[in-house]
Amino acid sequence: MIKISEFQVKDVVNVSNGRKLGHIADLEINLGSGKIEAIVIPGAGRMMGFMRKENDIIIPWRDIVKIGKDVILVRFEDQAENQLSPQGFHNSTKN
């Protein structure tokens, strides 16, 4: 068994690219079943649970690969990284 406080101090790492996503700020729980549906990691610029909820990273429970002693490994497809050009540079030109 694990306590929520122990869960929140673990680093969340994306197994797809090895990038640290942050720490868990919240959980989405299905009240009917009592099961955790997803973990929520604060998005960039969010401090102490305030502001910018639209940038939060939501990881469905099914995408958690492994919960270890110090880290939680997840499978997360970062939409920003998917917009890289073939040369590996961000495609941010505007017409």
C-alpha cells in the first residue's frame, strides 16, 4: 500500500524520451468505482496549484508503466514534440 503523500514526491518520467515531467499534483478518482483514473502533473508556469490548469499534463492510469521507489514511469506522447520538423527543429513559422 502507498500513501498519497508518498506518491506525490516521486519524479514522473516519460519512458518515450526519458524526460522528467514533474511531480503529481492531483489525482482523478472515479467515485463510483473508487479507482484512480488519472494522475495530474502541473503544467509550465503553475505554482502551488494556482493558474494555468489548461497546461496540466493528464496521464491516464493505464499509461503508468511502473511505480518504483523514487520514480513513476509513464508513457506520454508530448504534442509539442510531435510538431518537430524532420530536421528536429520546431516548426514555428507562421504564414
